[in-house]
Amino acid sequence: MLLQTTARKVILAIIAALLLVTTGKDWFDFYRCGAVDQCLMDAGVLQLYTKFAISFLLTVLAFIVTRDSFSKLDAKILRIAFIFSLLADSCFNIIKIAAPDERALSNTLGIAFFIMFQVGLIHRHTRKSETDDKPGKVHKFLLIPVAGFAASLLGGKVIEPTLGNVMLVVVAVYAIFLITSLVVALFVSRNSYFPAASARLIRWGMVVFFIGDALVGLALMTGEDHSTLQAVAEVANNFVWWAYVPAQLMLIASCRKSV
């Protein structure tokens, strides 16, 4: 137990240091490049490494903290969810390092893995007992838009199956899952399965996560170089991880026996 506590403190300290490095470099690049997308991308390679490192450490932390979970099954679900989160961040960062010109592919795969992350969270937050391990009604409802968008793409009559359109469809599906996950989390306090402190962390964790994704949405709305829209996008991008990291930490902490 002492070793786990020490490991948690060390990981949290490293995450904090990496977040400060990431933020400092983001704002330095913005000061140097201004609202010029290509300049910022070329200058931001370090942040791709630090963000992946943070995501990896968050996943390691999830595996450590869940050893002290109030529920073995809850711990298992949270671990699986964080594996998908790591895969998503791997796409967002590692693919961009290996293939800088494949941003659309990187974003599409990353968002797709985050859909699976939200699926895991929705399943986790709708469980009502320790033996409740089957998908609930919410998952069946979510199959409707997924099937609809998939049919539109595969048919090719409504939506042409290009990479750009696939990305738009994946973003639309993710938005549905994210909003559903937020609503489920806000009502999780009505589910007596979770301790009160855990339910509170889940609610706030998803609220902050939603704010982070709203910032991601703004960051993706790029415009002409030096334009106000481009500046807003870059400023929003520089705040994303200040929402993302606390949100992930709250979701991780929500599994502990004593919060």
C-alpha cells in the first residue's frame, strides 16, 4: 500500500511537470508564430510527445488506483476505458509524429477510440449492482444513430465515403455519445451503487471532460492565418489539457474505496 501511495505521488508530480512544460511551450509557440496554423504545427512536436506521456501516465495511474477500488468489476471497466483513452491519444499524437500529413486519419481514429472510451464510461455509470455487467437500455438507444450513420456511409448515396466525410460522421457520433455520457453522469447520484463521494467525482469529472471537448471543438474550427477565428482556435487548444487532465484524474479517483 505504501509503495502504491508513493507511486501515485511520483506519477502525479511527473504529470504536473509535463503539463507545465506543455502549456509553456504552447504559449511560447503562440507568441512566436501568432495565429498561423502551419507554423504552430511545425513548432509543436514537443507537445505531441509530452501529451502522449501524460496520457500514458494517466493510464498507469488508473491501473494503480483501481487496485484499491470499491468494486472489482468497476475497476475492470475503468481500466478498459482508459486503455481506449490511451489508444485515442496515441492516434492524436504518435500518428502525427510519424505521419504529419495524415491529420485527418489521426483525428478520425482518435475520435473513434474516444467513442469506445465513452461507451465504457456509460456502461460503468449506468450499472446498478456489483453483478450488473450487461449493456443497458442506453447502449441499445445509441445503436440507432450509429447504425444510421454507418448505413449512410456504406450506401454512399447520402454521404460519400471519403476520409473527410468519415471524420465528420465520427465526430457527429462522438458528440451523441459524449452528451449521453454527460447526462448519465449527472444522474449517477440517483444510482445507489456508487458511494456518494464517487458519484460526485464522476459528475464533476464528466462536466470538466465535456468542457475540454468543447475547447477541442473550438480548436478544430480553424480559419485563415492571422484571423480572429484562428486565434480563438489556438487559444482554445492551449487550454484543452487543463480540462482533460483534471477530468481524467477525477474519473480515476472515483473508483477508490475511500475518496
